[in-house]
Amino acid sequence: MTIRAASVKDVAARAGVSLGTVSNVLNRPDRVSVQTKARVEAAMAELGFVRNESARQLRAGRSSALAYVMLDGSNPFFADVAHGIEQAAEAQDLSLFTCNSNNRAERETVYLNRLEEQRVQGILITPVNPDAEALDELPRRGTPVVIVDRTRGGNTHCSVAVDDVLGGELAARHLIELGHRHIAYIGGPDPLGQVRDRRRGAHKALADAGLGPEHLVDIGTEALTVDEGRKAGERLVGRPASSRPTAAFCANDLLALGLLQQCVALRMSIPDDLAIVGYDDIDFAAAAAVPLTSVRQPRRELGRRAAELLLAEATDPQHEHEQVVFTPELVVRGSTR
């Protein structure tokens, strides 16, 4: 047997007041006397009444929630970004929906459609493809979009990102200054802009040191995961000793942690046999068996600033798009020291 949820009419009948009075208690309590408000709230408690927030938002044409479509829910980097977004949303008494596209364009599209149907105030997204047409269509239909941890050509959207070319340069320069001349770059799928930019920064550091591109050995992976880092470690160690790199720069910390695990399992000494630099500086980096040198991104600040831009766009018709770029920082630990 299905139990019917208590309605506003039920509350009004139980409290002996009009529907308008119940509505005022819910939406404009300052218009109701203290005694009447207490009577209505008592009736709600007795009936187990829960307001239909979705219906209210539909009538208002606007939700009290933001949404973040992250690229990879298994990566702690994106969880930290979401935490920064949530802090900004909470400060404005807003909720946050989080979705994980899992780096799948079709899944991303499903989420964007559903979030638009939910009339969220705006969507923050780390997109599979920053140039996807859907990211243009949503704002045209009234849903603001801010791009997180990516950049996009033109001035069509607000975006918040980190200078990944500089980050790659910082990582490679550190290894070069330690005397390494044969460096592996362990990156993920090439279509990812960050992977390309971090590699480009590493090549710049080599050129600045008078070293050619042959000093950077590209070891690609299928994903930016710990497991792929282990596999890269197997391939790296399997190379002849004469051509084996003495250092590795990984496109993110998960790859670096997988590489580190594989090296430890093979009883290699870190950093004597192989120096390792990661990227992102997630919390696990400092807690690794050999603390990981990493390029730090301001993860929570990235999310917080993106949310502020989204709220500004959602509430200000005169809002002008901003492209915010943060500066990364090298944090040196035991994996290179």
C-alpha cells in the first residue's frame, strides 16, 4: 500500500488556516504572526510534511543549485576542485550536484541535458572536449557554463585553468638542474590538452638548457591512472640499461604513484635509480612511501573561483567573460631529492 505524502492542503486543514497562510510560512514567514507560524509548523511536523522544492523552483523558473560535471571521479584532483566549488555554493546557500562523465563524451551529453532540465542556476564542467558545440548551446538557452581546468578559444565562456606549459617547464627544469639528461615523459591520451601542454613545457625547459627533444622519451598511456603508471613502469624498466631514462616526469600524480609502486616492487631505489616528478600535488603525493615531488595546482581555489564566475554570470546581465589562469608551483620531496 502506497502512503500519500502530505500536501499543503493537508497542512492548512490541520492548522485551520488558508493555503495562502501556509505559503507565507514557507516562503515569506515575516508576513505571518509568531503564533500562526508556530501552529502551521506544528501541523507540518505532525503530518511529516516535506515541501516540494522542485515544484517551487519550476514555478520560479530557477533552481537553488549549481552543478559540476567532472572528468574523472576516481581522481582526487577533481574531488578537491568540487570541494572548492561546494564552499562557494554553500556561502550563497546553494546546493551542488556533482556528476562524473568518466571521460566519456556521450555520458557528458546525458548529464548536460538532465541538468538543463533541472533548471540549475549554472553548470561548471571539465569537458572531454572544450570545443564541444553543446557548451555553446546551453548559454544560448539560458544556462550559464564555466569551463574548469581547461581553456577554450575566444571569449565565449568564463574559464579557470592553470598554466600547464609553465608547470611542465618547472618539472623538467628541476630534473635537468639535478643533472638528468635522459628524462621520460609519462603522459595520458594525447587529445587531452593538459597532457600536450605539460609535454610542451618540458620540451621548452630542455631547449632553454641547450638540450634537444631526443632527451625526452615519450611513454604514452591509455589513461591517467595508477594502473597505467604501473604499466609505464614495466615498460620503462624493460628498456636496455643504456637507453633507460634516469628520471621521469608524469602528467599527473596518479601516474607517478603507479610508477613509484612499480619501482618499489622491483626494489629500485628512488631517486637514485629513477627520480620521479608528478603533477597536481594531491594529498596522496606527500603520503607516498617515498614522498612525491609534484607540481602543485591550487585545486580548491580553482573550484572556488570558477563558482564565483558562474554565480556572477547567472545574476548579472552585464557580466563579462573572464579567463583566469593560475600559476603552478613545484613542491620538492624525496622522490627527486
